[in-house]
Amino acid sequence: MKELNAAFRALVREVEIVEIEPLGFMAFLSNPAPEPGAELSFDVKPTLSTAREDEDDAGFFVRGDFKISVREDTGANEPAEPFLKLRYTVAGQYAVPEDFTHPLDEALLKQFAETNAMVHLWPYLRAFVSSACGQLGLPSIMLPVLRQPKAKQASSPKSE
């Protein structure tokens, strides 16, 4: 675990974003939109995947596939069916210096994708959701700013 933490810290220090590119999107209005002023709620389900350019290259990709469901928040115990379903796919391309000393293995890239890359991809998702709502004539939905959870402090061992 210590090796992964050291590798992760080194990767975060040395990685460079080469490009972030939207790959695809879809909007499906399945039911009539609620009246203007209605309270809305949404769910975002991200799926992140990573891929190496090739074993000899010091680059990698992170792909984010996001499913967003938007529904009217009626306050009922049972949530309403979504009236809007959105899908958005975006990829980040990253470069690491050739002299990077840690292997870019699956565990390291997964940790990077779930933390740093998510922060890089999230603004693109936010912009898409807001734009899609405007183009569909719906009230604007602004996803919240993505905040990383605060690191937990290590607890001291209990003395017996």
C-alpha cells in the first residue's frame, strides 16, 4: 500500500493533461417536463475506465461515462419517474515524463481516475447538462461543484 501511495503522489506531481475531449452525448425526454418552478432532483452515475496508450509509452487515457436521470422532486416517499435521461462520455488524455519511475499499473490508474481525473472531467459534464437543458427548453440544471472528500486523519492506536 505504501508503494501505491508513493506512486500516486509522484503521478499527481508529474502528470500533464494533454487533452480532454467529449466523445458522445445523448438526451432523452421520456415524459413531459414539469411546470416551470418545480423542484427537480437528479442522480449521476459515473463509470470510469482507464487505458494505456501502449506499454512502451508513458501516456494513458481516462474515460468517463456518465448517466444522469432528472425527475421532479414531489416530496413523496416514492420518487417520480425520471422525465429526462442524459448520457455523456468524455475522455482525458494524460502524459507522464519518460523518466517516471513507477509502473503505470491498473491500481494506480484506477486511483488517479477516481480522484484527479474525475475533477478534470466533471466541469465538462456540468456544462453538457446545463446546455442540454437549455436546448430542450427545460429549466436549467446545474450540477454541483465536485468536491473531493477530506482525507481522514489516521487514528492513534488504542493503548490497552
